[in-house]
Amino acid sequence: MTTKNILVVDDERLQREAYETALSGMGHHITTASSGEAALKVVEQRRYDLVLTDLKMTGMSGMELLQNLVGLDPSMSVILITGHGTIESAKEALRNGAFDYLEKPVDTETLLETVNRALGKLDELNAEIISASPKMDSVKRMIVKVARSNSTVLIRGESGTGKELIARAIHNQSPPRLTEVFQAVNCAAISESLLESELFGHEKGSFTGAYTEKKGLFELANHGTLFLDEIAELDVGMQAKLLRALQERKIRRVGGSHEISIDVRVVAATNRDLRAMVADGRFRDDLYYRINVLSIDVPPLRERREDIPVLIDYFLKKHTRNTSRLIRGLTPDTTMCANLNQQSNGLSCCVKAIRSPSKTYHRRSNKILDQPARARSSFLLKELTLRMLSET
């Protein structure tokens, strides 16, 4: 497990020191605070992967601290420690965004297991989502938090930022659903006349061409996750039908006479401003609040340039695997691009354009040019960078 930053908050010095000793043995960086007020000052100066706090403290309580921490950074993982008789308060804390709670007296084994569980999920995401920026670290922590809930999730971000990757990560981090089906549909890619059948299914003979009955994606994803990409493209009529399915947790096939109960976690995504669409009357406000119970904002690549070198390295290894093409990397002055899809596709095209180890592709002249082996990789990727910048 990689080293993480943990903040321990307790108004009892001996208890703080006991937690610090136990957690330091795991190799993490530990900071302590004697009150909720002191913890907030510390958090403003440094980013923490996990906060461990007592529930009942002098001054600001652990519950108040949790609310403040979530207000500062919704992605922050918080574990509360509670005494006997305050279990209901701890359960309320879970509903308010805490990762978990521990009941006093806390034995070291239970403490370490809970902390490992919280931080271990971040390590899993580091392998699944390639990044090196603080902004994506925040996204990963948010994935861990929302995955523990059954509520709908809205992922917001520009095209090409990896929203479906985030949705799959949420599914893979959800213990009740990760062994079940993940279904994805692009709402803009299917005509309005066919989308209802695609989502809810249809009965035999319900319309011309319906020769057999068909299960929709809601049924196929039962007990799993349904990802609705580009949800802003739904027409008003389909929005009403989707709203009913989410509210009642039941669907009716096209041409059907009875309702079918469903247990599906819905994750939606959009690259548009749904609040502005609600104000304009193009998107139902009740559906917006139904899908926006939890939300994740995915920053574009231009706002997290620390990720570009590690992503280029990842895509180069991916696209040159099992080939004779040798591309070693990218020089520091060419590490700019548009978005993830353009970066991956552009690298793939340029790698394929190198037909021999001593050739490189020059986009502007569309010619294969001889290049010294040492300069080959840098030249090619510089041209790729210019290409992606021109498409931004």
C-alpha cells in the first residue's frame, strides 16, 4: 500500500498518541489535532486521504467536524469513533458522508482493518484510473464514498474526460453490485423511438418488427449498475418515464400490461449544464434532483496537466504492446494535449503510422521521413501534441 496522509482528531492526548502509534506502524504520515477547530485549520493547509475523529469532543463535535470537512472537500474519507450509547449518531454520520464508524473501546486490529479497507480501495483505483494529480485524487476519494451508497450518481465533465471509466469504477467499488452486470447506453446514440424499448424492453407484437419479447437494460442490469451516458439528450417524454422508473423502482415493457420490480443502481453522465437546461424548461427539475443525489465532477485534462506524462506513458505501452515499434517517451516541452480520447486515439494512430523501427510519421506533410533512432520518439510525439492542440 502506498503511503497516505492521515489526520487523527481527539481531545484526549493519550488516545491521540495511541492511534498515532498504531497508524504510524503502517508507514503512513500521521498528523494529530486536539479539537475539531484545530483539525479544520490543519486541513486548510494540507490534503488528507483519511480523517479519524472522536465523535464526542470538547467544543466542536465529531459530527460538526464531519459536516465541515464534507463542505470543504466532499471526497474526504472520515471514520468516526463513538462510545456506547451513541451508535445512532454514528449511523447518522454514515448518512452524512462518513466512511465508517468504530465503537469504543477500539482494539488495534479493528482500527487497522478499517483504515486498510478505506485506503486499500484508493490503491485499487490507482491501478484502474491512471493519474498523478490532486484533482483526480479527489475524484478517486469521491468514488470510494459514493460506491458505498445505493443512491443515483451524476457524473459531470466535458467529452473525453473518462466519465464511463468513472462509472465502471463506482460499480467495481460497490460490494453488493460488483459481481453483477454493468450495462451502459449512450442516450444520444439511439433514436427516440427505439430508446424506450432499449431501456425498458418490449413484449412480442408490441410494434412492427417486435417478433419476440425483449428484456430492456433495466432488467438486464438488475442487481447491478446501469450507466446512462449523455442523459441530457433525453426528450421530455422519456424523461418522465425514466423518473417513474427511478421513483417506483419498477418498469413496464413496451406493450406490457404488468410492472416488473427492479433493483438497479443508476449512474448518469452529461457534458452539459443540466441546471441551465432545467431553468430553460428543457430538462425536468424533478428528474434532475432524482439523478443528482450524489455527484462527481471530472476535470478536463488541461486542468490537471500533471496527469499528461503518466497517461502518455500508459497509452504508449498499451498501443506498442506486442509490436516491434519502439517509442520511449515524450520530451518535457511537448506534454500538452486535448482530452483522454484524443490522447489515446492520437497516440494509436501515430504508433501505427510507424511502419518500421527507423521511420516516423510527419502529420503536416503526410510523408514517411527517415529519422535518427534517438530523435524518432520525440519528433513523432511533438507532432502529435501539435495535432491535438489544434483540435482543442
